[in-house]
Amino acid sequence: MNQDVARFLAGVAGAALGEAFDRARPQASVRAALAPILESSVLEQWLVRVEASWWSAANPGPLHRVAEHYAQAQRRLAGMYLTPPWLADAMAATLESWPGGAVIDLSAGGGALLVAAAARMPGLQAVGVELRPGLAIAAALALFNVRRTQSSSERHGLSDRIYVADGLSHDGPWVQAEAPITAVLGNPPYVGEKGNRALFDAIKRDHRHMARWFGPRMDLLYLFFHRALDLLEPGGRLIFLTSEYWLTASGAAKLRDDLATRTTAELFATFDARLFADAPGHHSLLSVFRRGVGQSSVARALRVQTQALSTLDTFLEDALAERPLQRPGVDFNDVDPFSLRASRWTPFVDGPTVLWARRLEAMASPLHALAQDYQGFVSGADRVTRRHVEILAKQDIAVRIGDPIFMFHEHEIPQELVALKGLVFRPVLRGSAIRANALRVEATSEEFALYLDRTLSAESEAIISGHLAKFRGLLELRREVREGTMAWYRLHWPRRRADYSGPKLVVPRRAPRPCFCLDLSASVVSSDCTYLVAPPDTKDPVRYLTALMFLLNGANTARYLQAFGKRKGQQIEFYSEPLRALPISACRVDGELRLLEELWVPELIEAFWHEVDSVLDAASRGQETCTSVSTIV
């Protein structure tokens, strides 16, 4: 705990303790008040850091603002976005009276959720676990503040507890709490595995009791769900505020399976407003589950508009009690079990769309049966980064941030490589250049990749080395190079050259709507795109892919993806999963694409193929085309 945090806590202690604070003996009075709540070692470490003069600066300001004394970068690195009091109060409104029970927060922060719970349900013991001592002290002060006006009889004689520890631990003292854990409130940390390998390696090492829940592309918050269910009494409620990404994320499949196996969903709420201004890319989700399966209640899904946030607690209470919700500011639907499938959860989809999707999925072909998908190439080092500069500086090699390694603008291609331009340089197609239903006949990019996907001749390698030699120490750090399976100068994931040379559909990996184009320019595809190639036995790949492009950009696909697609905020993710399962109203017959007559109005089938042939005729004359067939598809 730094001096700023210690000073701030001392300043607000007097206001939090009220009559229990003795200005003549500040440390003794703080010790007496917090000793039943906070472990003594943490309390004493704080008290010895507090100078006598700080106690006189008592400030009735809100304790939850202690988080401001942690640098924003530090909070974001830890995935720490503390719950504002108004939202904590609304979440606490979903608690049930359970005399003699306990409510626990495994990532308690400054205690906002526990304070709201103690105010709403005095009969529940409040238990918090928090890694950071400063936040734990703030939580203890806040709990004392709310409890000092409550009688012991209201609290059923139970003492609140704040532990400074890791909430995921298997043997913490809260596991054997004096009261059964009948509710779990939480706003767990948002930290993805991508870019945080060292952190997740340490978590896996320290939490072997959770080994079955680890998997690729996971988020730290998933583990808090699992651990909460381990602790929760049958019939108790789990109330979590998280990002909504886990509903459809491939890496959250184990989480969805665990929730389906051990709980009954009761409520999902999403918000038009961003609840955390500094949480990039996240749309918040409030979810409520009851421990145990087979409950009779029907889950509700709420879409809460900004105007309704001031009465959010009332909406949540009414939704859980299955009372009418016909009020301004909230849209809702009952959650169809079809929406909670293992592959993805889409609780906010309305009933008619669910019925439509069931019929479509039952009759249509999944996309993986019609085309093969790939991510664009990954060079492993497009251009020099700050980290590259630091590594190469240790080898006395001077480079600048932004210098080309494998990725060049045309004017940056070194003179010694110009002779090899047609052999090893390929124009790059990026997501920003893609337009829906466009046929790209000529490469228009001014960006080129040094496309090295195979072993070079000795002469060519010598020429290439003239450019890449100074980066060799950097490129040899790649795992495949260290293991001897890849030449040091080669691209990291080049993909198949033949796929790039032939016709292919390309879509940005994130876009607000379907945006597939047909590329005939032999450009290589950057890693921010997904591309599709026709099966090898396709008779006319260009015509086949043009028709498939129109289907993928059509109204049916857009409707399906808006309801059931994998999302990141407002963006749909065009990744392998669940893109491969996308239902398409066509099938393959003898190497050709055929529209499924049972899903089409007959007269539109002829109009569709006429549109396809018109576009191909224009392309055969070398014309770039871009058309819309949404009225047909």
C-alpha cells in the first residue's frame, strides 16, 4: 500500500466510524472497530504507515473512490473496474432474505457490493475477499459504516469479514465460514488470456484445484463463476456483473456448460449505456442464476435503456418476481431454452426469431459444408515495434519504430529487392478495403508483404538476407524457428499460396454486418480478415463463390448473425466459430451450388442466378463491381 492510499484511508476513517472514532486515540479506536472485520496483520501494517497528522483530515467523501489512488493503467492491467454504488444497490436488490446466511464477494474491491447487500439484507453476513490491502481496508471501513446503525438482532449476531487473499483459493478461511454462503455477488476482474500469458501461467500453477476449467482463449472472470458455484449453497443465488462476451465466446464453452449443469438461469440484463467508461470494447451484462437445476421459473432477458437506470432495482425485482414489465425504458423477453445451447447463449433473441432460426438450421447447410475458412497470414513481425527496438538495441542494431520487416508500402521496398518484387512480394488485402458484394479484379493496394512461405534458393536467400539479416536475432525467437521446423526468414503463418492465387471470399474478422467480397486479384489476405475457398471439386469456383457471397451478404444471414452471431460489443466476429455453423439456404450438388427450393420463393431463384451472371459478365470485361442483392436473398 502506497502513502497516498494510506493517507486517503486515514482521512475518511473518522467519518466512516462515526461515534466510534476517538480523535484523541485515533489508532486505538480504528483498531477496535475493524479488528472483528479485518485480519490483524493487514490492519497493523496500515496503522504503522499513518502519521498522526493525517487522522485530523477526516473527510466524509465516498470510500469507493479509493480506487482512484491506483493508477488507471494498473487497474486496467488487473481488469479492475469497481462497481458504482447505484449499480451495486440495484444488484443487491436481487438478494433474498435468508436469516443466518452469508453473501460473499470473491473480488470485493472497495466493498460497494457488500455494503449494498448489508443495507438491503441486514440478516446476511457480508464476506469479502480482496487481494489489495488498501481496497480491503476501504471495504472494512464501509461495512462498519453501514452496520453501525443496525442492531445486533438485525444481523443475527453474525460478524462481517474481509480477507486479504485470492478469491480463487481453495483453502481460504471463508470456505469454512461460520454461516452458509447463500448468495454470491460479484464484479470479477476482466482479464483475457491473450497478451497475459505470464499471468495465466501463474494462475494455472497456483490454482490446480481448478484445472478442469482452464482452456484456450479464456478470461479470468470465468474462473470466478466456477469458484462461486463451488461455494454457493443449493438454492442460493449467483449475481454477477461481467462483460457480455462470454455468452458466445468459444473460450467460454466450459463456463456455459458448468452453468447449465449446476444452475438455473433466472435473469439476464444488458445495457444501452456503457457502465464503465474506461473498459474498452465491453458491453456489460448482469446475470442471475440459482444454484441447482430444474427450477420452475422462466428466465427473463432485459434490455435496459439509459433512461431506466435510475429505477434499475425495481425492474430487476419485478423481473425476478415475474411481475409485468410494461414500462418505458426496458424491453424484455422470456428466454427460450433453444437460446442457451452449448455452442453459444443468445438469451436476448425474441420468440419469432428463435422459431425462424430453428427452421433454417433444420433445413439449411452449414457453411463448413460449402467452403473452407482460414484466417489471413500472420507474418510474426510486420514492422518494428517498441519491443523490437529494445531487443535489437541489446545486439547493437539500430532500428526505428515502424521500419518495415515483412510489410512494406511500395516506396519502402529496398532497391536490392526490387528485382524480386514479382517473386516474393504480394499485394496485401486488408479488412479496411473490403466492400460487401464487391468483385476485386485488380490489386489496388499500395501495401506489399514480403511473402516467404517456402525455402528459397541460395541466390534468393542471399538477396533477402540483405534486408532481413539485421532482424535475424528477432525472428529466431519464434517458436517454430527455435524448434527447427521453419526457416528463420519465413512468414509465421503464410497459409496456402494456391488459395491466395485463386478466387476467394474475404471478410473482415470484425464488422457490424456481413461484408464479404470476392477477390480475384491474387492478393494475400492480412490477419485481420477471414477468407473462404471453394471445395476442390467445384466446377466453376468464380460463379460458385459469387453466389455464395450474395447469400452471405443477404438479409437472412444478417438477421441470423445479429441474433446468434459471436459478438464483441457492436461488432460481429467472423471467426471460424461459429461462422462454420452458419446456416446457408443452399447445398452442393455435383460440384455446384444449388439453392434449397423449400427455403426460396420459386420466382426469386431465377432472379438470383440472373444477378450472379450479370455481375460475372461485368467482371469478365475487367470491371470492378459492387452490387446489392438483399432484396433477392
